[in-house]
Amino acid sequence: MPKIGLQLWSVRDAIEEDFEGTVRRVAAMGYAGVETAFFPEHVTLRQAGQLFQSLGLKVAGIHCEIPDSDEEKETWLEMAEAYDCDRMVWHGWPRDNRYHTVADTIRWIEIYGEANVFARAHGLRFGLHNHWWEFEDHAGHTPFYYMLEHLPEDVFFEIDTYWAKTGGHDPATVVADFGERALLLHIKDGPAPAGQVINEQVVLGQGSLDIPGIVQAAGDASEWLIVEFDACATDVMHAVADSYRYLSEKGLGTGAK
């Protein structure tokens, strides 16, 4: 079964107040690992990496910028070493309308291809995370599907199942279509109305997404189920704990051993 992780962006406010205490609470909930995003300036990469290691938390993926400068390239290498993780994930924010045409999407493919070359040269793997706009159809052109066909096969995808549904697609169908290249899944729940951006997510199993169906469709391809809350309708720490419990008790993923 896939392992259960938490995207730490979900608890960013708590991290701002107490980084170590928050991460310790996450570990105590049973999570097997975490996915990193962007921490407060007072939290160093070394501090974070040592804390994760001491708590037995694996780093499932590292959200990062495109390595289009020497500074970003160096940051990539520092994060990969500190977190002992080779999966670098372009977070994909903010929205960029250059996905609307095939010609513009091809330019993105060139950018992503260059990032992938850098990743491979340093023993890393490069992947893409989606929001809703990468799954919106533009006169028959759906950007993420186009990139699935045209990017090098060693570029992986982190499918955010909630945003895929908001973009107008059935998440289970999406993860099945992306198959072995969907190494990581963002798992969250809520209203997810197609075409409407509502990010007040709820505890897994209490919203509109068929979580068991999504995990079943992924089969053995996805290594991690990563719980995430962009925003939460209730207390986010309770929701994070209850969402882990849902995945674990349903036998959909495994936590810490």
C-alpha cells in the first residue's frame, strides 16, 4: 500500500508559531512522512531535516521553484541533501494563462524539460503538481494530458485529486490515465464543484470525493498519499489527525511503523 504523508503547507500557521512542536504533533498522529513546502525564515534546512530524521518522518517530496537560476539550482541541491529526498516537485503556483494554447504549453514543456535535465544530472527526479487550470479544457486542449504525452517519461506527476475534479475531471479516471507516472497523490476532500474554486476542504471521507475509488484506481503506481488542506472549514490540526485516521482505518495507506 502507499504510505501516508502530510503536505506541511496544510499547517503553515501552526508552523509559523511553533515549527518543532507542530511537526512532532504530526509524527505522533502516525504519519509516515511529510512533504515540504516553504518554511519561515527562522527554520533552516538543516534544522528541518534533522527533526524529520529524528522523528522517523520520511520526506515524500520537496515542493520547489523551477531551477532557472544558479541560486535556485543551489537551493535544489541543498534541500535534496538536507531532506534526503530525490523527488523535486514544481508546485505550479500561481496560475499562468500560458497553458491556454498548445504553442504556449510547448514552451512550458521546454522549461520543464530543462529542469528535468538538471535533476537527472544530479541524481534527482523532477515532477509536476497541478491546480485546477492544468485540467481545464481549451478548445480540446487539456494541458496536463498534453504534457503527459509530450514530456520525457521520467518526469513524474503529483496529481492533486481535488483540483483535478474542480478542473472538470473525475479524479479516479485521471490517476488511472497517468498510471505509473502518478508517483504522488494529493488527497483532500470537500465540495470541489467543477469550474468553481472553493478551497474550504474537510476531513477525508466527509466531502464529495470518492477517496477509496481514487486509491483503487491508482493501484500500485502511487508511492504516497499526501493529505493536504489549502484551507480548512474546521480546526486544521484536528482535520489532519482525522484524515490520517480515515486513510489508515480504511486500509488505504500505511503510516509509521
